Amino acid sequence: MAAGKPSAVDERRAQFARYKQDVKARGKSFYPFAMFEDTVMSLVVVTVIVALAAVWKWTAWAPHHLGTHQGLLGPEYTAPADPGTTNFVPRPDWYFYFLFYLLRIFKWPETVFLGTVGVPTIALILLIALPFYDVRRERRLSRRPVAVVGLVLTILSMAILTWKGATASEALASEVIADVPNWISAEKLPPAAVPGAKLFAVAGCTACHTYLGTGSSNLGAPDLTTIGTRNLGIAFQIRHLQCPSCVNPGSPMPKFASLGTTRLHELAVFLEASKGKK
Amino acid sequence: MSTRRRQPSRMQQAVDFPLDWLEERSGLVGGVKYFLFRKVPADTNWMQTLGSATLTAFLVQTVTGVILAMYYQPTPNDAYASIVNITDHVTLGWLVRGMHKWGASVFIILMFLHMGRVFLFGAYKYPRELNWVLGVLLLVMGMAEGFTGYLLPWDQTAYWASVVGINLNGTAPFLGPWLAQFLRGGQDIGAETLARFYSLHMLVIPGAIFALIGLHLYLVIRLGVTSPPWSKEAAGADRADEPSQLREGLTRPAARGAGESE
Amino acid sequence: MNPDEMPDEPHLPSPSIWPIGFAIGIAVLLVGLIIDPLWISTIGGLIAVVFGVLWARDATSELRGKPVAIEPERRQAAPAGEDAPLQELSAERYPRSKFLEGTTLGLGAVIGGIITVPVAGFAVLPGFVGQKQHKVDLGPVSDFADGQWYIATFMLDPSEGEVSRRTTFIRNNGPLTVKGKQVPSFTIISNHCVHLGCPVQANGPSGAILGLKTLTETGKNGKVTLTPTVPAGFGCPCHGGQYDTEGNRTAGPPVRALDRYEYEIDNGRIVLLSTYSVAHVDGTGAQAKIQKYKPVGPGEHIDGIEQIFYPLNPPHH
């Protein structure tokens, strides 16, 4: 070792020995100098926790004395667990939103296990093994471009996944009904079309059709935002809803005759009034 | 020099005696003194308080969790009612449950921030690789606490998040279906699932976290705290004017176990 | 190195391959308890006993005075003149320290085994053995109108309470002629998404909006409700899985068709039995050709190349 350039292993050992020397010679005592800052930070943490608990309680409970009321920070609790639910939309806690959205990205059956265990496992292995593949001594950020880019990409992708997970929604009756006021204002729907609009939202039409961007086009059914411009007539709309395949042979749309003529009429009025954004 | 100075005061004696007694029989006082008065680099900054802040958040979780366990009932028919009782009826129950619920989020955020700090500082590099690994394991355990704790209120969000979480494990190739059934304690989520999540949440995983925190802190104390990499006076920085003999002298590794004896 | 210290050097038992076989035997035995206690457990037990005996023989060979075959102790070679007599000495008289090391390690392993085996078994096995099979009475066949879908909710086991509540989609396919006799035919689809188990919803109006009555019946299986619905298919609220009315995947991540329930008609009442998994359904209603498989968990492929990832499944009912 006496001759020639020292190896990387020797260099890092030397650096750590220098570190020990420097700390001994120029360091400060942990107590009270560093511990003071630690204590202040811990006080901040405890205060934040208590404040969150207080805001949560007083915005969720105080207005109605109802634990399921949505306060600033969410309800105290949601409805009791119902394993037989027919309308609940499950969502995880916020810190699993990234994983939740990852699962929505892998929407091909062959790739399911990539989203569930594949990607998370690879990410975890990369994370654990970090000190074993990044073995350079360099600690200054300006000289660790790969690390900086990796960090920025990780933070960006986690932030985007979390955001997308937080705002993800499905075209289900319980969620679509909230869009009805937007439809009324965007399409200037007359009051007579409003009951039909509500029916359209809760009757599951958006499972196959889209309306002003709400709904699913997965099954290839047409967009109905401007269906009224075709002026098919209320009588035709009712007949079509009663038995789509009778009017339009080969149509895969199910029959909605059981809704009854009153409701079908409301739906038809709504569809005829839908003449696009005004 | 007065006699008062040479003879410790009564007060001082009253403090010293039990400490000396304890030190003579356990060495604990010396240990604590070593911990408190060890040297850290002079240029440490506020970002380096995130680790101890995480520990504080975990201690909040421990204390509030222990108290919650006195009121909570881990059976499907009673769990929800006991959560309603804790949150709305038991005196200050809302505060303890609120601190536990929000402390969990704070704990997870702090773990990520602390990890980000270590990454920025390059503090996971030699000789602190093992402490990084311990930290990642702590992160995994913390997330597991979040997952198992989320089921306990037994409300709709809790139940269905756990259904998905368990089935996620179930899709792992080969052993996944077995792991999922083990977590459920049967083929369906039921009383067994809630009881075992409760046990994992308050006994198994916290035990592992305490052990890992112990090792994590031991390595922090043994290996020391890093200086910020941009610091002009960073401890251990390369010295341009260093004589080559000193360099060579330093490259020889210390004998095993002698690392602390400099 | 001072040769006098040598007998006190830590000494580990020489390497042996028998413990691996022993462990495999125990593993086979435990797996057998779940799958087939009679045969697989017996084979596992035999493997464990044989390897256990061989291991014990191996571990005690030094005690029984047999020469040890493998002894690659990593010691620095002492000067030859001093070393030779010492090795002879330790070969003819077994040192007390080695005996204590061996017994301490061995006893420790025994204690560990006594504690770990039953505890691990207690933690793991009950989830796999003795899983109950349920029968659910959904009421008279006459409650179900021909061709109409119903959302049925019921309890698998009322003694467990709400936690056993389940939901299915049921359609009366009308009478089917089997061997000249008319028998009722039903399509009964589970509402658990085969992606990750979320509660699938009917894509269509249901209940009062249809002007049809929701039937409620309280029987052996708690409150059973039958809500009429007109689904264009079924949709999952979590990750966007979509199914047609036979349960075939039409979009999104589901890996197979929706699970179904077996059923029987008992005294004119429809009784649900266990579930089964479905790869694909061709045709509809009573004429449907169902590719039926043993029940597996959500997210598991049962056909195609991906099924090799899930070769062995825990028992289900």
C-alpha cells in the first residue's frame, strides 16, 4: 500500500478516519447544541399532531354532532363495514394513493402482478441496495447528477401518482349525480329536462356512454353530449330505450322498458334537450 | 479558596449520591453521559433533526396506542361501536384517537423526509450502508403499521382498503395466495382477520420497530453524524495540503473492535 | 498464535447436509396437514424421521468416537514440531469444552423448536384447515321473475353477524329442459371483482327507480334482500374493471370472468352452495358454456400462460 495510488477502499477508510479526527478536534457536544434543535423540532411535531387532531374533531363533529360528517380533514369514521355493499367506492389512506393509482395504470390482465407486487418489489430492492451500487465517496449534490435526477424523478412520479390517485373517479351513479348541476349550466338544460338528467346519472347510463366527459367509453357506446342535435324525437327515444335491439338491430344495449313510461319520457326529454355546450 | 467550594453542598450531595450509587452498580450514568456529550460535527443543521422528530412521532404513536387499546374491542361486532365510543363519548378520547390517527400520517411523512435528507447528504455511503438498510426496513415496518392499523376502525374505508391490500399480496406469484390466506386467517375476512391485524399492529410490528430503532440509534452513535456535503468545514473533507505519510498512516484499517479507541 | 489457547477456540459442528433434508421433511409434513394429511404428511414425516436419524448420527459421530471426516478449521498453522502432539491429544480425548458447545447449541435448538413449532402452527394452520362450507337459502324460486336480474344480499353465517354479509347478482334464466324434465336455471354471479376483490356494482338502474319492488325475507340466513336491477354489465369502483352480464371481462385489469355460486333447488327454494372460478363464459343464460375451475383468490390467473405463477392454491370451499 505504501507505493502507488491508494485504492478506493483505502481512500474511504482514510476519509472516515479524517472524519473521526475532525469531529474530535472541531465538533460540538451533542447536548445541548444539537439536542436543542432536535427538541424544538420535536415540539413542532407534537404541536402539529395535536393541532391536526383538534381541527379534525372540531370541523367534523362540532357542526352536526355526527361522526360521519366530512370535516376539513375528513370524517371521524365512515359508515360501519358492510362486506355486502352495493354502492361503496373503496379508497386507501392517502399514503397508499400512489400504489392505488399504479394498480389503475396496469389495466391489462397480463400485467396485474406487475402493479401489485412487481414494481413495488423492484422499487424496494433498488431502495435497500442503494448504498451498494452507489459506492463513490462523493457527497456533493453538484457532482451526483444521476442521484439528483433520480431523486427528482422519484418525487415527481410519487407526487403525480398520489395526485392522480386522490382524484381518480369511476362513472358510478353515486359519483355521477354530482355532475348534474354542471350539465344543466353547460348545456342550458330547460327545467323539464332536469329530472331526466338526474335519472340519466343514477340509472347507470354512464357505465357505457359519456356525457360532457363524464362516463366510460370502454364499451364503445356513443357519446350523448349532443344527441339532441340529431332530432330523433321523443317518441323514438322512448321506443329505443324500451327495446334498443328492436329499433336498432344488433344493438348490445340492454332493455330499459321496466323503468316505466313516465321515467322513460323524462329520459327522452333530457336526451332531446342535450344539444351540446352553449 | 473557601471551604464551601471544596466540600460539595448538601444539595449537590443529594443529587450525586443516587447517581453515584446507580453508576457503581450499572454504569448507566456513564452510558447516558457518553450519549449526551459525544461530539457531533459543528456544522450540523436543522434538516438533521428529522430523525429525532420521527422518533418523537413514533413515541406519540406508542403512548396513544397503548391508551387506545384500553377502550378498543377487536371483534367485528364491537369494533366500530368502540371506535364511535372512543371518538365521541370517552373524555378526551377524540384527542387520543386523533393524535394516533394523525400522528400516523406525520410519522410516515417524517420517515420519508428523513430518508430524503439522508439521500441528499449522501449519508448512506461508507461506512453507514447498514444504517440505510435498517432505515428502509423501518420504513417498510412503518407502512405495515399503517396498513394493519387502517383496518381497526372497521368502517367501510377500513374494510375495503384491507380487502384490496390483502388481495394485493395474494397476487404475488407462487406463495401469494398462501400469504393472503394467512393474513386473513381463513378464506374470508372475518373475526380472525381483525384479531390478527390487531395483534400485528400493536405487538409484532411495534416490537420489530423498537428493535430496529435500537440498532439504528446504536449505529448513529457508533458511526457519527455526517456534515452537510456543501459545508466548507465538513468533517472528513479531503485535505489538499495533507502530507502523504499521514494519508498512508490512515489507510491502514483499525483492528476489529478497536474502532472506538482512538 | 499461542497453541495453548487452541482447545478453547470456538468450535462449530462440522457442516452436514442432513438438516436440509430434515427441514424439507417437516415442511412437507406441514403442507400435507393442509392438503392431504393421510399421504403427503406421512411421506413428510418419513423424510423427517430418516434425515433426523442420519443427522443425529452425524452430529454424535464425534461423541461415539468415530473420526470426523470434515474438519476444515481455519487456524493458522502452528510450527510443525509443536502442533503434531496436540492434535493427537485432542483426537484421543474429547475436550469438555466441545461437548458443552455441542450440547448448548443442541439444547437451544430443542427449546427453540418446542416453542416455535406449535406457535407457528397455531398462527398459520387454523386459517387453512377446517374451513366451513355454507348453504344459503335465498327463498322460493317464484320470487325471481323470468329474465330479471336481482341484487341479492344475505349472510353466509348469521352466527358471525354482518361480517359474513355477501352480495350476488342473480338472474332467473327460465326453465331448462334436462332429460325431458323442466328444471329452473339461474345465473348467480359473485360481486367480488377478480382483480383485487372490490365490490362490483351493476351498471344500470336498480330498485325503486325501476318501479319494481325490493323483496325482503328473514330466514335461516338473516335478512335476505332481492333488489331488481337492469344491468348493462358490471363495473368495479376501484381500478376500472368492467364485465358483461355473463361476468366476462370487457375492460380493465380483471384476470378472468367473475366467480359464480353453485346452487341447488330444494323444495322449490333456491339454495346457494360454494363458489367456483370461471375463466370464460360462451353464450348466455341457461345455454352458457362455463369454463369452470376450483375457486381461487382475486388476481389469480386460472388459464393462459400466467397460471404457472399460481401452481398450488390453499383449499377453498
